[in-house]
Amino acid sequence: MTDEASRIPAFMQQMAEIITNSVITLDLHQMEVFFQEMLSAKRVYVAGAGRSGFIAKAFGLRLMHLGYDTYVVGETITPAFLPSDTLVMFSGSGETHSMASICGTAKEIGGKVCLITSSPGSKMGRMADCIVNLGDITGYYTKDKNSFEIRQLTGNYRSLTTSFAPLGTWFETLALVFSDAVISALMEAKKSEIRDMKKRLTNVE
């Protein structure tokens, strides 16, 4: 086995340890506000750019399994956003132009915007009704103020730290763990049963 491959288990252990340490820094009030918003939400729209978009879709999928009317912004079959709807945006930087535009539109319509981020003082942070700040462990976002699109176009979308968990990996990993934990809490609050969730799994594939 190569030296690099042999380090994979150690990298996994490091990630687990840092996630554990990060949990104690999270703001409980922010989490409570977001949780209550999810409990009372009628329809939930999710969005995010790049890998954050995958995390958003994963969260939306589990909400659907819980019985929520959930939609992914940008899909062709997504219905019109209404004033009674809630947008959950996943963005580490909180500055991605296309995602900020979506937040702005949701606010103009009169809906609520919840932001999962590492940059609470960002453009999207200033628009959001509720924010969950997952922190910026590596300083990736505070060191790089350029938007996702600009970094892509200029070829500057590369690691500013070490090879361990490069780019926005920490935000995306924490966002997945956090959103899955929210699903578990919602299951308990709604007394949801696994058998009921299984009934909503796709059955045409």
C-alpha cells in the first residue's frame, strides 16, 4: 500500500475529531430558530451551488421522506415560490451571485430565507430570516472573498490550505452532518416512523 493510501483512515479520524470539536462551537439559539422554522414550514425549497447544491438536495430528499412538500430551485418541474414558502440555502461563502439572486427573489415574494453558511455577515446573511453559522474552521472563506463564479472563471478555485479537506470541504461536510441531525430531530418531534418514510421512497426505478 502506498504512503498516501495508508493515510486515508487517519484523514477520516481527523475529520471525525474536528467535526466533534466543531459541534460545541455552534450557536444553540440559531439551531433552535432554524428547527422551529422547519417544524412550521408548509413548503420548503432548497438550493446551493456546486457541492453545496448536492447537500441541499440531500436535505430536501429527507424532508420529502418525512412528508414535506419539498422542491429544488432550478428544476424544471419546481412550482412557483409563494409568500408562505421557505427557502433553505446552503452556501459557505454566502456571496455566490446566482444564489444571492435566488435569496433576493424569495424575499421580494415575501417568503422566508434560511441560510446554512460559514459566513453570517455575507450578502445572503444580510437577507436571511434565520442563519445557522457552521463556522469557518480553515479560514477558507475569510481568506477568499471572491465569489464562486469568479473563482471558477479565473481558474483560481484551488486549495488555500493543505491537501487535508481542501476548498469548501469542511463547510460541506458539516452541512451534511448538521442537516441529517436536523432530520433526526424532526423525526422525533413529528413522531415519524421509518415504515412511513419507506412508503415515500421512489418505486419506479
